[in-house]
Amino acid sequence: MIIVAGHITVALEERESYLAGCAGVVRQARGTAGCLDFAISADLLDPQRINIFERWASRETLEAFRGSGPDDGQGQAIRTMAVEDFVVADPGSA
């Protein structure tokens, strides 16, 4: 399993429109084979932060979906990004 987690920041006045623009990609991801979870959400404390969380069945399913994220306009709105991929070797071991 692959987990993609982290956050981005956008200008305060752009956060709501940025999130609204992500609805399609969230819908698309959740309908993609191998996507176990996909969320892009407003942070409860920081008005410029948007949290990213994804779970994929495998690296292959994630890579097949990559490139379906924010369009160029949304990409330009991102001020900072701290998002990483994590490999979970044994998802049931916790």
C-alpha cells in the first residue's frame, strides 16, 4: 500500500476556490481502480493550508493516476508544498 500525505498552502482568498476546483479530481480518484481513499480538505486551524491524504493499493495504481491532479491554474495557486509518498509493507500490522 502507498500513502500520500502532507499539505499545501495557498493564499487565504484562494483557498475556497482551490478546494472547489479539486472536487472533480477527488471524484475521479475515488472511482479509479486501486484508490483506497483520496481526500483534499481545508485545515481547521490554518486558513491557508490544505491537507492531502491518499491511499493506493500499489505504486503502479498510484503512478497510473498521477498527472490527474491540479490543473496549471491550480498549480500556480500553490505557495508551498510538503507532500510525501510512504510505502506500507504490512497494512494490518499496527
